[in-house]
Amino acid sequence: MHQVTAAETPTPAVRGFWQLARGFWARGGPPLSRMFSVALLLIVVLGLAASYGMNVWYRVIFDALQSRESGTVLSLSLLYLPLLAGSVLVSVMQLCLRMSMQRRWRAWLNQRLLDRWLRDGRCYQLDLAGGAHRNPECRIADDARIATEAPVDLAIGLTTAVLSAATFIVVLWTVGGAVTFEIAGAAVTVPGFLVVAAAIYAVLASGTMFLIGRRLIAVSEHKNQAEAEYRYGLTRLRDNAEGVALLGGEGEERRGAEKSFHAVFRAWRDVCHQSMRTTVVSQTSGYIAPILPIILCAPKFLDGALTLGEVMQAASAFVLVQSALNWMVDNYPRLAEWVASARRVAALDVSLAALTRADATPAGRIERGDHPHVALRLRDVSVLREDGSALVAGAELAVMPGEKLLLTGAAGTGKSTLVRALAGAWPWGRGRIEVRAGAKLLVLPQRPYLPAGSLRRVVSYPDAGDRHSAGEIAAALHKVDLGHLATRLDEEAPGDRTLSGGEKQRLAFARVFLLRPDIVVLDEATAALDLVSQERLMKRLLHELRDATVLSVGHRPELAAFHHRIVTLVPGARGATLASDLRHRPEPGRTGRPREAVRSAGDPCLLPPHGLPRRRDAFEPAALQG
């Protein structure tokens, strides 16, 4: 089997995420995305103007307090109200635009990932292929959310930090001026000493944060993976609760859940240790930043070179500049979490892209195509295992329209895997599978899938629930002896856990009667039914869909009566082969026993004999001929 491995694809990183996600702003992306970006930039500039207005207001009011100018203090107090209202309005507008962009970007990325994951059996194939893409459902639901929320927040914060630094460095330079001090008897003058102090302080804080928190990204990614594994285990336990309860396996499941949670516990412990270290740096920086400029300006204030208002303005500007220069320090934990989630989303996209590329490469893949006349045709088809060995080797088979064929063989010979290959869910192998052009194929597995939702949706699946009328669905339920459910079509119940295995298989047959496909593949689809129910359903199927092609996989000898060809898979050293092909021609009064071999055992080319009748009655199984 072709595997998607790390050796074939580059290590997913932040660059890989951007290659995926930047399409939101590219040509062909949502038109509102660029409008939101421009509007957010304008809002950031307005917010910066409001911050500058507040900074000037601090200087003026403290100067008025120092001069004891009561009238000025009163007027400035009243002026604070419109400044406050403007600042709040800008903040609210920024919040609205930011969350709208995050929501739309996540929806765009979610749709892209779902399109690639839920296409051509990728959701099934991904679990069989190797690679760094475990728990794709968590990557789509949680990591994609973090990966689209955090960049918008970080981009707004970084833009604000850059513009704030540029604006308030000028304020610091102008207000603080130069400072002169003596070193070894020589006078040294430092122009813009508050700017220099802010830069030195930011470099020290940022360097300390990088040194202490360098492992935060790795432990965050490990924590996300541990959480995903734990959630997946609990979901799987819930989906299989009946089997666990019947076997009394609660104790073993609890031990498994506790073991998985212990991995989560250790991962959170590592995150806690790293977060404690980064918190020491960020909190220390937060406490020192407002005090440091006041201490630095104190000598000039005491000398009368600075007024109280200028000291407070410088202190406010210093905090804003220091916050801008220390933007990485304050946002390092959020940045680490984003990088971890972006890597996980990129890893999923890389694996899905590798599957897509593999489909375009004939080597190691089963080709698929249309046939103008034959319902199903296998041309030298080999189905490969994960290690590359053949499970089924060199299969040659042709099934005519309306023909009923039974595929048998010992357990483990690859019958169900061959069915997956016919449906296109298992592409790994060699050869070519052809399906009649325009034919609709429906596979009924041994364990039918019942989607969440109403019974109407369950029976209509994979069509939409509103595709068929209530009368059509009720008629299909009556045909499979489930007419008592016809009054509960819009009732939502956990049918996957409340219905028996036989009832689930009956619902699967109801889908066949409702959807009326051209080709029906039954993979042990009656294994949970008793023989009487099996006979009733099979007769109903052959009567209702006389023109449909039916390919059944099963072990029960009673199934032979409903097919006129029986093909056997025989295990071999190089994979199972189609070793016999029997034509069912019952004697008068007898059913269910193949009598004549159309192809001798061991013949690799199992095609219908020359001159095989094409009339519908020629394909009448023995069970209906009597």
C-alpha cells in the first residue's frame, strides 16, 4: 500500500500553514476578506490616535493640578468623557471587525479542509496511511480554530505595537530630552535617554523570555496531541458502549482511559512549568515598566527641568513604548500555542495533498474507469496490504448488467477489501476497475452506518433527508418489515445504539429500495438476520430490482439460491485468486446448488461464457425460478 509518510513530504511548519490559509486573501477568496483587513488597519490607526489623545491629556491635567488651576482641571475632566467614549467606540468596532474576520477565515479554512477530507474516501484512507496526521477531526475542529483566531489577534497587536512605538518614541524623545552624567570625571550626554532606556529594557525582557520559554511551543504541541488522543478514546468508548457493557469491560476501559489521561496530565504539567517561567518574566516586566520612567525622570523633575505633567506623560509613553517593544514577551505563550496548532493543521493538509498526488500517479494505485456495456469489470486487479504484499492478486472478472453474483471464500482472503476497492475506498494496488458508465453503485457493509439525526435522514443516506417524501420512505420501511418505524421518521434517536444488528441491516436494505441503485454490493449484509428473514429480504430485493446488478459477499450456503454465478477466492502464497466460477443452473424442483462450472478451477480469466444470454429472465436466480 502506498503510504503518506514524513519521508515523502516536507516537515509541516508555519510556512506550510500559510501556504494553505493565505488563499483567504488571494484572488478568488471571499471579497470581504480584503475589506475587513483595510477596515481593521484604519481602526488600529484611530485607536492609536485615541491613545495619543489620552497621553496628552495626562500631561495637561497633571500640570493643571501642579499649578492648582481648578477651572482647567474641571474642563479637562469634562473633556475626558468624549475621549473615553471615542476610545470605547474604537475598541468595540475593532472587536467586531476582528471577530468577524476570524469567523469568516475559520469558515473558509474549515470548508477547504472538509472538502479535501471528505472526498473520494480520504477520511477512510487517511487512517490507513502513515504520516503525522493523527486525529484529523481534532485538527479540523480545534486546531483550525486556534490557527485562524490567533493570527488575527497577533497581527492586530503587532501592527498596534509598531505604530505605537513609532509614535510614542517621538514623545519620549521630545519630553525626556537628553541626560548628562559623569563617568571618571568626563561628562557623558545621552540624547533621548528614555528611548534608550526603553530599548535596553525591552531587549533584556525579550531575550529572557526567549531563553526561558523556548520549549513552550514543543510542549504546547504535545499537549494538543495528548488532548486529541484522550478525546478520541472517550468518543470511541461511547460509540462502542454496548459491546463494552455486554462484555463487562468497564474496568479495562477505565484503565485505558486513565492511561490516556495520564499522558494529558503530564503534558499539562510540562505546559504549567513553562508557563510559570514565562509568567515570572511577563509579570516582573509589567510591574517594573510603570515605575522605571518615574525613577529615571525624578532627577530632572526635582531640578525643575520637567513638570509633573511631563513626568506623567513620559511615564505613560514609556509604558506604551515598552509594551510595544516587549510585544513578543507578552504574546509568546499565545504565539507558541498558535505555532503548535498551525503545524498540526499543516500536517493534515500535507497528508491530504499527498493522497491527492498519489491518486494522480498510476504506480501503486488501482485505476478506475467507465465501461459502455459491462456492469463491473476487473482487469488484472491486485489489492495490496500496508506492507505492499498482495491480498488479492490478478483478479479478472466481468459482471453483466442484471447479473447476480456471489463471491465466497475463506475468512481473511480479502473479500471485504476487494469490495472496498470496487467502491473506490481502497485505491492501493494494481490493475483497473471499470463500472458501467452512468451506473449508480451502492454498497451495504456488514455493519451499516447510521448517521446522527432523524430516521428520515438515516434511511435516505447518502441522499439528503428531504430528498424523498415521507410516503416513499414509509414504503421502503414496510418492504423490510420495519413498518412500525414509519410514524417516527422525524424523531431523533441514537439508532446506532438502540437498534439491533438485524434491524440495522434491514434499514440498509430499505435504503436500497428507496434509492434503487443500478449496482448493489452486499458485503455480509444479511449476516445478522435469521435464514427466514434473509430469504424474505433477498427475494424482495430480486423482485424489486430485477434489472439491478447484485454482487454479494457471504459464507452462508443458502445465499447460493439467490445468485446464478458463484466466484470463489482461494488463498495463495502471492495473494488470493479467483479460482472458480460456477454457473447456477438448478434442476427442476431444486434450488440453491451450483451444478455446472462455466470456468474451470484455476482459470485466471473469469468472464461470462461466450453467448451468455442478455435477457432479464436469463439472469433469474434459482430462488425465483421455483
